[in-house]
Amino acid sequence: MSFLSPGFFLFFPLVTLVWFLLPGTARRLWLLCASWWFLLCAGPEHLFSLIAATTLTYCGAQLLDKAEGRRRKLALAALLTVLFGALFLVKYLAFALDLLERVLTTTGLAFSSPALDLLLPAGLSFYLFMAAGYLIDVYRRDRPAEESYLDLALFLSCFPYLLSGPIGRAGGLLPQFRRPAPFSWEQLRRGLLRFLWGAFKKLVIADRLGLLVSTVYAAPETFGRIQVVAAALAFSVQIYCDFSAYSDMALGCAQVMGLHLMENFHTPYFSRSIGEFWRRWHISLSSWFRDYLYIPLGGSRKGRRRKYLNLLIVFAVSGLWHGAALSFVVWGLLNGLYQVVGGVTQRSRTRLRRRLGLADDAPLTALLQVGITFLLSSAAWVFFKAGSFTHALDIFRAMVTGPWLTRPLSAWGLDRAEVVVAAVALILLLGVDLYTAFRGSPREKFCALPRPIRWVLALGLLAAVLLFGIYGTGYDPQDFIYFKF
């Protein structure tokens, strides 16, 4: 079951209605059972993994709360080893064995890695990070161990963010479960509007661009340079619309229920540097790495060299978190390297701008920086999308060799009408993001409009989703890009 599957449109209203009708503990128990059912639809093995992780986290937090000194450190180390060891086993073991086979083969030693096909439980990377963050908070005495298994299980399992985040923190979510907000028509209206906007970005923009990207990336050598570059840029927009759409729908569902989740995106492609980009993209994951890896490594407190090393470590780990492939590691390291080079050359770039007469806050300066940041991130996304390091090199090779154009528009996977729909939808997206960047959330402005205008706009958006969304044979409503991470 996903947010765009038919079953969810029966599941969500029922869960929300009963959520507001039940009192106290019964309400939380209902939401936990509903969330477990949500995951059970993917298979019982997925639910078993979640319950096992929840039980380990609950018992481990109780142990951490009572332990002192060296025992406390050893307990945390053991708990994190088990959590991340489980993640390594199902997600990275095959990759590690394949890498070992390649290394040993180059040295002349014979080694054949066994064929492994282990199930990756749905949402595992997300709820294990939430569990690890919670255990570290208990270890630091930032919060006491949760006495209620029900509340901790609900924190790790709540269905809006279970499969693809945002990665929540116990301090922000547990109080909301214990003291839930009463039903509000205003929150219902705002939550449904946000869900609808997410559906528009996913079905009308992301899935439509995905057809183009998949067609070109499948055989980049058969397309011209402009077409391959266009596909790479299109993927940047596709993954933004796909993942931010999921976050919008998750936050929208939670808002209908009176829950407030962490914002996960803030117009990242208007960033003026890669560092700023990562403060505005997948904010819940970026802040997790900052608080639980970058700062414990020393952050920027131990000199510039250590700061840059820490950045590279964090982004290498971030790349691995996204996928067990060399291309993901390269993607992560490249984003880290961008920031290292940016820091090293900052003074030189500032002097160059001043010689050219470009003030730091001038619109032209901002426009150039935004454009360069977008191109750099798009180049890194090639490794993310390609699936392998060698295929990514093939794509880059197709960008710089061969003719400029080789195949007609129809060969891109989209006909002329589809391109027009995509262009109009992208203009709308650009307008909304521009408004968000300079004026704040347009939802506030929308909700202040007269009721007839609101209805016309909302129904128009719904009609666009129904008429221009990508449906039909071969469409998988669960195919959100971040589901596989």
C-alpha cells in the first residue's frame, strides 16, 4: 500500500475517523495497529523486522538509562552494532562480497562471492536511523528512556513517515502522540491540499519526466549530446518532484490527523552553494548526519583539514545509505568534494567577483550561483541514477561525443502533447517554488482566498492530476524512487 494506491484512499479516511473518535491510550493503540497493518500489506516479514527493531530499541534504551560509565558506552556500541549490522546484512553484504571478489581477483587470488538475494524490509533504513538517533539521545541524557512500549513503537511505526520519512526525532513526535490535537477543519483543508500538491508533483511531473529519463539512460549512446544532457537535467527535476511529493503527502496526512512532522525540503534548487543545497534537501536526513555523525567526528571545531575530512566521511556514508553500489559512494563523495573545493576557493572566488564588479547580494550573482549549483548537483545525480559507475561514465561520454541531436522528439519516450503538459506543469512548479523562496508557503495565501476561488483552484489541481497523471499499463503506484532505500 502506498499513498497513491486505491487501498490507501479507503485506509486513510477510516484510520483518521477512528483516530479522532477514540480516547487516550486506545487512540494510540489504534494508530499503531493501523500503521502495522500498513506495513503488513507489503508482507509479514517486513512487519517482523520492524517489531524486532522496536523491541531491541525499547529494551536497549532501558539498559542505557540505568547503566553508568564504561558499561553505558559498551551498551550503546553493542546496540548500534546490532542495528546497523542488520542493515549491513540485508543491504550491503552482497555489495561487500562483490567488492572483495574484485579486489582479490586483481591480486591473483581466487574468490567467488556467493549469490545473495536477501529481502530488504520496507522502510528499514528510515526507522533504524530513527531508532539509532533515539538511543544516542538517551545515551547523551538528552531525554529519558521511554517507559511505554506502545508510544515508542508508534514513534518508529507511524504510517505517514514509515516508508520514506521524514526521519523524525522522539522529542518532537512523542509529545504529539500523547497529547494529540483535536480535529480541525482548517488542518483537514490544509493537509488535503498539501497531499494533492504532492500527488500533482509525483503523477504529472515526476512520472512523466521519468519516461524521458529512463528512455535516454537505457541507451545513451543512441542519443545526441543535447538529448543526454537534457535527460540528466530532467532527472534532477524528477527526483526532486518524486521525493518532495512523498514528503508533501506524508506531511499532509499527518496534518489532517493533527500531527506536525519535520519539513524535508525547502526549494533546494534555489540554493547558491552545494552546502546550502544539502541544508535544504532531505533536511531530516541531512540534520541526522549533522547531529549524530558530523558533530561527533569533530565537525568544524578541529581545523579546516579535519572539517573537510569529516565532510567527505559524512557524504561517503550518505552515499552508502542511499544504495549498495559504487556509483552511490561516488555520488556522495562528489557532493562532499564540491563543498571542500568550495571552501578552499571561497576567498579566490570572492576576489574574482569583486574584480568583475559583482556584489555578493546582486541578483546576477545569485542567479549565477544558483545555476552553477544546479549544474553541479545534476552532474552528481548522473551517478545516482545510472546504477553503476561504468554506466555513469557511458552517460558522460555521450554528453561530449557524437552528434548534437540524433533522434526525433518521439524517441525520447514523450510525444509532443506530453512535452507540452510537462512544460506547463514545470512552469507551475517554478512559480510555486519561487513564491515559497521569496514570500513563504503559498498555502497560507491560498487559504486566505475567498472560498469560491479556493474551490476552483483545488478542483483544477485535482482535475490536472486525474487527467494528466501517468496511469495505465505498467504503472506501479508504489514506485517512489526512495522506496528502495
